[in-house]
Amino acid sequence: MAFKVVELVLGLLLAVPVCGLWPIPRALQTGTTPLILSKDFKITAIRNPPSDLTGAISRTLGHISDDKLQRLVVGRASADEAAVQHAKQLPSLTLSLAEGAEVKSISEEAIKPLGTRSEEYVLHVPSDGSPATLSANSTLGLLRGLTTFEQLWYDLDGAATYTLEAPISITDAPAYPYRGFMLDTARNFFSVSDIERTLDAMSWAKMNQFHWHVVDSQSFPLQISGFTEVAAKGAYSSSMTFSPSDVQTIVTYAAERGIDVLAEIDTPGHTAIIYESHPEHVACFVSSPWTTFANEPPSGQLRFASPATTNFTTGLIAAAAKMFPSSMFSTGGDELNIPCYDADAETQQILNSTGQTLEQALSTFTQSTHGALATLGKTPVVWEEMVLEHNVTLANDTVVMVWISSANAAAVAEKNFRIVHGPSDYFYLDCGAGEWLGGDPLANSWCDPFKTWQKSYTFDPLANITESQQHLVMGGQQLLWTEQSGPENLDAIAWPRAASSAEVFWTGATLPDGTPRNVSSALPRLHDFRFRMVQRGIRAIPLQPLWCALRPGLCDLDS
Amino acid sequence: MFPRAKLLVFTALLAALAPADALWPQPRSIETGGTPLRLSGGFAITVAGSAPSDLHAAVQDAKSFISNDKLGRLVVGRGAVDVAAYSKAKTLSKLTLSLEKGATAHSITSEAQKAPEARDEAYTLTVPGDGSGATITANSTLGLYRGLTTFTQLFFYNEGTTYLLNAPVHIEDAPAYPYRGFMLDTARNYFPVSDIKRTLDAMSWVKINQFHWHVVDSQSFPLEVPGYPELSQKGAYSASSVYSPGDVADIISYAGARGIDVMLEIDTPGHTSVISKSHPEHVACPEATPWATYANEPPAGQLRLASEATTNFTAGLLAAAAKLSPSTLFSTGGDELNTNCYAADEETQASLNATGKTLEQALNTFTQVTHKALLDEGKTPVVWEEMVLVHNVTLNPETLVLVWISSDDVKAVAEAGFKLIHAASDYFYLDCGGGGWVGDFPDGNSWCDPFKTWQKSYSFDPVANLTDAEAKLVIGGQHLLWVEQSGPENLDPAVWPRAASSAELFWSGPGGNLSTALPRLHEVAYRMRQRGVQAISLQPEWCALRPGACDLTA
């Protein structure tokens, strides 16, 4: 009886990767030699490092000393005491850029256009106590390598910081250039510190795109110079705004962590609150019943058929786009409600006088706002309806976000637009938490059920995409709409779940050993990642009882 | 412009709908006027006569909430819209608490720890409209405490002024049901004492009076039981993930001072796998695989209920654990007993063969011995519904039964004649809808999907399908948090303000109106956040400021 138990434990040890990297690198070789970090372990930067690389190095040193993650096995640190006792010491990690590489800041590298960011790196940790090396073609690649390096280490209850798997050899690069997270700061407000904390967590999973759905029908927290009245009248309160300097703070904080900020001013729908400052530009504001005029209250959409409104919106979008260094800017375009315009006398009058259909007017409007972005050198980003439901002429390089259903990605690809996956059936973090509308006790969330990390993890970015269309797939993201979220549950809803897509789009379809990525081998690593997040100040939730986290595989469905 | 005019009318209508009083739970009887009152700078709360120390502490807490809540009224424009109304208002400078003539001043704690039906939580609260002193009277310090809790919810804040708009206020209040609980599982994942205390704080603000502490389970045994230290030494997640007797006493006294009784549960004979770490002799099928054959969740493992030694061990353990809490209630669990486990356990089969008993007969013996140990300690046993509906066990008639599997099972428990506590998964399980947590199961949802919204819980009828006589067996109910996917990180967001829904249901009685409840529940969430509990937003703030505007039919 006792013998059988021992056998079982040994079997598990062999079957389970000790390595807790997230996302798991594309190519990874590990050994079985224990190695501990020297007490005076140091990281040597490149010559004349940009200040954000120096900052990244000091964060890595901080994580290495403060993570204090005991390995997630029964017995925790005590299980490894013997193995580590006589281990060699790693004195240092040396960073280098490839010969001829131009030294730019991480921030500059991070905001380059999609597909031109250099995130690849090579990391070697020898087992003989000689220095580890990290090399890359850019400081951004070095940042990604540092992020990997700091996940290698476990805490021996304060006595040592160690790995059991030297030598370690990693050659890594993302499978997809866009690995994002979307936050809605309009349904409920989030402070700059909440966003910074989110950016921290994103960077630990090598996510590189913060999609900031900053305004919507409920509130307009973004202060835009030249249009200050919109936030003055449309924010929940004067303290619930993002000033230009707040935006600068966020954009800088993100870029230093390898993250580009894609801002969205959703138009022409999702704009009711603009009525508070510009009633002349908004049709069907709080019309009743709201269900006729919008997908959620309050109703209200820009009068896009109006030249004055088109000019206003174009100016607004241009002014907003100037606040963000990203090469992309989203003009939204989801959930346009037609009855709203049917009922709007002013819109009907304009259409009558110009002889345009609503769709033609929408195309004119879109070309105006997108033209302003093009002038600023920005690539427009839109929600899928702009391609699939409306008859709008879009620039060829427009990036399209698929949200309604994963089944719609193929149709977008057929139209030859670049795609970011954000389908509600895999990546919506708010699904499954119940109806938030009042007076509706039996209703559930519109996109039930809850999307578990496992469900997201099984998403196939290339499903129904032909080989010739594959280059259109830029990547994807998990999204948090905040009708029922605020600072109180931001972390708990987003983490560690949102890291699931980070691995889908970094690692791609296969593990370093060539086998398909799978939820069974991912779970122990995701537990590991979650424990690190908690230690670093993110309120990431437990995915299972601790009993399960310490016993990989024992809480699987069929175990 | 016509649309604008229409909007103004609409807004005015909403303002009229918005209740000026935002109490939760809604008192049984309340009369309010339309006179604003400002709280004077030197506002004082005094207790007439001698007062126990926990009442003094409660008064200090109430004063601190009143000055720190700083809740701007949830209307468009917030408190600024009330300036004209309150700026010339009279001031309220005093609240006096007094017991009714003849009542004796016992501690809140001792009043709270009485048997549920013996707790006296009634109070009368009066705030005159002329600025003269407010009063709370009650038959017990526990009633005074409930009145204080109501009093702190009367006030709003704007730019340095704390005020109310609806004096005179006269409230006569008492709970509809004596048991209004919240259950927390601290075994699947561990919660430090501070998390439990914060939860007790939040419970007290909505007049919840029972903390059902599902302290141990198959995954871990964090409770240090005097005489049985090996259980937590070998069964806790770590030496720091343990509740020492000192911790338990701390939690019980913290709860008591807030009008809350602590009902401990040692779930038996199932849900006990981890006991095998210290007492392998007492546990059948420990960590047997496939777990799905032997348990409802991993790890498998149940007490060998047919063994006399195990029965005696369990009775001793329960008696020792029961001594940790002064509550009259103690739960021995009894849910999800797995018979495959015993069928495969040679030792159990040998015991049954030797005694000639069936497993059900052995369970009956086991239960009677363990319950006798509790009865000897003066405790009323509490069990999950299977002990009545699935098994053939003789229970003391005073036993309380927790209905959890389905609200459909209430009727059968009542027909069996037992007093019952509503805890139905289809209304009150806070973990439902959070996705499957079992590994290697990408399409798995929670077993009790969908998510139970506050609205769903609020619409529960405690006496559905019951005769008048059966209805008398209902002593109350509770929300429950099982923590397979919870820890300190999401305790507050998973629980609050949702668990306040049943608090009102069982205090104010059923049949409450969802539309008028929602603005008040928003206020609960805002106050909770201000008091340090991470209660979530139920809606966009746009909706919270416009009662009714985000209803389905608005």
C-alpha cells in the first residue's frame, strides 16, 4: 500500500515539467542539474543602456529576490533541499545585442507597427556556474528574455534561489505580433494605478498591446485637448478623468514594459454621453425603450450623416490619436443601431437632402475619420461589423477585431483584412457573471457561459483560415467589459485568465517538444504564473484548490 | 427642443423614484418625512445606563462609519443637488441608546450567541424632524446594535456636510427570520483571519447574524483542535495556514461583538480525505483514483464510519471542536457520501460483516454517537439535507437541516418535520457560473451554472410549496461560498454585495421589489467599498445614478 503511493509520486515527478515558464518559449531545452543564484548575482547590461532597459533589469532583480515562490509540489521547498545542497552558483547574467543592432529604447521598439517589432531573444543558463547570457536583436527582445529569466527561479524558504533544470537553453520569438488585453474604462472608471498594475501583469506574460476602450455611452473620461468639454460634461466626475498627463504616464509606463497602447474612441455608436456637451451631434439620446435604440442603456449615437458631426468627430479622433504614440488607433464601429437613425428627424432630413442612404453616409463618415488617422500616420482599427455588416470603404491595411463570434474570423479573412481575434465565445472575460440589467431576475449574461482559461486556451487562431490568409492573423486578446467590474474585481476577473491568450498567441500551436499545446501541461505552469502574480501584487485568483496546484494532474477530469 | 423637454420630465420622474432612505435590509416598518437634517459637528452617541464594552465599541464604530462613509447620494449631480435642501436645515446633535424598562444589559456577544429563535434583534429608531435627539430603544443590546447599524445608513455626505433628507424617521424593526447567515469554506483554499474578520464586518452591516464556517474539508484541515493537533499539523496546507484555538477565539469574539454567532462545521463522514495524513487508519479510499468513482471532487477519502474506533475518534474530535465555539449550533455535515468508496474498502466491509450491519445502519450508529457527543456539549446538531433525504438515519428532532442541492428539496425536509435553513445551490451558491475548475476539461462549466445574480437570490420564496405548519420550520437562510476558485484575492468580489441579497430576504421577508431594491443595494456596495470591503459594481455608474434607467424594460 505505502509502496504504491511512492510509485505514484515518482511517476508524477517524471511526468510533470518542473519548468514554470509562461508563455512557454518556442524552443526550450532543459537539463536536470540544480543551480542556485549567487548571493551577489548581477545582471550586466549592454553598453550605454537606454534608461528603460536599466529599469527593466532592476525590476527583474526585484522579482528574483521578492517572488519567493516555493515550487508547487507537495512539501514545497523542503522537497528540493537535498537536491540544491551542493548546487553550483550562477554569478551573473550578461545581456548583449546582436552585432550591428542599433540601440534604441524598449519604448521605441514597443510602439513600432505590428509585424516590425523585434521581440525574439536567446537565453542560455549553463549548469557549470559560468555566466548566463541573453542576446537579442533589440532591447525589446532583451526585455522579453529578462521576463523569461525571472520565471526560472524558486525560493528555498529563504535559504537559496534556485532552479533544478540547468542547463537551460531558450530560443524564443512570438508566433503572432499582436498579443493584447482590452479594458473598458467607461462603464466604470479605473484609476491610473489600476491600469499600471494591469500593464505590469500583462508584461509578465509578454503581452504587447493594451487596447484601451477608454470611452463609451456611459461616460467619457478622456480629456482631449480642444475638446475638453466632452470629458468635463461626460465623465462620471471631475476626478474620474484621464488628463493628457495621465495618458502620457500610462503610455510611457506601458512602452517601458514593451506594451503599445491602442486607444479606441468608439464611433458612431456607443457615444450617447457626448450629448451632454454636444446635443447637436447625438441622435436618440436616452430614447425609451432603450432596447429599441441600443444594445444597452443609454441609447445615443453620433449623427454621422451630418457634415458638422462628421467634422466634429474627425477633429475629435485626430486630437485623441495625437495623445498616443501608437501606429494604430481604433474608431470602433460596433453595434450600430438603425432604428435610432430612423427615428431621428435631423438624420432623415440630411439623408433626404443629400440623397444618400444611411450606409453611404456611414461610408463618408468613416472615410473622413479614417482619413484624419491616415494623415497622422495611424492605421485604423475597427470592430468586425464595419467589414461584415456595413458597406464601408476601408483602407487595405485596416485591422479588424472579430468579437461577435469566432465563426466570423473566416469572413473577415475572405475580405482580405488583417484580423485581431477577440471573439466573445472564447475571450470575453465578463461572460457568465449574470445579467446586470435591472428588473430581470432570471436572465444570464448575454454571452454565457463563463469563458474559463481552458476554453480560451483551446482557441485556434487559424481555424477555417486558408493557408494564403494566415498572414492576415495578427494575434488576439482577452477583453474586459466593465458593466459589472471596477477596481474591486479587475485583477480577480482578468488574472490569471487573460494570460491564457498570451500563450496562445506567443507560443503558437505547438510546445517546444513539437507536441500540441494542451491544457494538461499548461495548468501547472499557469498555477506557477498565478502565484508569482499574487506575490507581485496582482490579485490573481486560485484556479483550483491548493491541494490540486501542488499535485499536477490529480484534479484533471479523468485522473 | 422637444427631446430635451422630454428628458427633463424623465429625470424628474427618476428623482421621485429614488428613495431618500437607502437602508439595507429594509426595516419591517418605516415612516419618513421630507425634512432635511444636518449632523452637528459635535454629534454624540450616548448609551443610557450601564453598557457592556462591546456596545461601547459598536458605538465607536458607528460614529466612525458616519464620519468616514462620505457617501454622495447616488443621483445625477450627487450630493451637490442636495445643497439647497440641507443648507438651512436644523442640526441633529445626539443619539441616545436605551434598553426598554426591565431589560438587562448583557453583552451583544452573549445575546448573539443564543439559539437562533432566542435572539432578540428588535429595535425602535426615531429621528425627530426638529433637531431634537434621536433615540434607539430595544429589549437587548443586540437590538440596540441592529438599530445603530440602521442609523449609520441614514446619512449622506457632500462637501463637509453629513445630512439626511427624510426626517422625521420612525422605524420599528425586527427580523422576519432568526437565522440569516453566510457560509465560507476555508479548506479548498485558505483565508487568513483578517479576511474572515473583514467578512464579518460586511455581514454585520447588513444584519447577518450567523457565520457558518465550513472550516475543514478533504483538501486541507486548517483547524487546530485541542487534543487533535496532528490533524492540522499533517493536514493543513502549511504551518502558517492554520487556525489556532487563539485565532478561533479571536474570530468568535470579533463576530460576537458584531451580533454574529459562529457555527463551526466539521463535515463527516465524507469530505475528510485529508484526515488520512494523520490517521490513515480512519480513512477509506484516500486519494483513490479515478476520483470521480469515489468522490464528487478530488481527493477521494471518507471516514470509516462502520469502524467503532473511527466512530469514537470522530465523536471525540467533534466534541473537542464543539468546545471551541460558544454557539448552540454545530454542524456535522453529512453531504455527498460516496458508497463506492466503502464498497471498495476491505476494512469497512470486514466491519460490516462482523457486525451484520448494512452501511446505512452503520451510518446511523455513527451519526447517533457523534451527535450524542454534541448533545452532551449542549449543542444542536446541524446537517446537510442528505442526512434526512438520502439516508436512513435517526436524528434528534431538534436537528437543523441545511438544504443545498436544490430548492426543490425544501418541501421534503419540511415534510420530514425538521427545522431547515435555506442554502439552495440554485439560488444561493456564490461560486456557480465561475467555470469548471477541474483540469483537462476545456468545455467544462460549473456544475451549478448559471451564475446566481443578486436578483435571482432576492426573488427566492422561503415558503414556496410549504403548508403554514411547514413554513414555521423555516428558520432562515444564507448565501454560501465554496472556494475551489476563490482565495483572499476574490473573496470580497465573489461575495459582496451579492450575499446582502439573502440578508434582506430573510430580515425583511420575501416579496421585495427588485426595482426599488437595486438603488439601495448600489448604496450598500458604495458604503462597503468606503469601509474597506471590495464589493463590486453591479452596473455601470451611469445606471447607479439613475434608478430604473437600466432596467430591462426602461
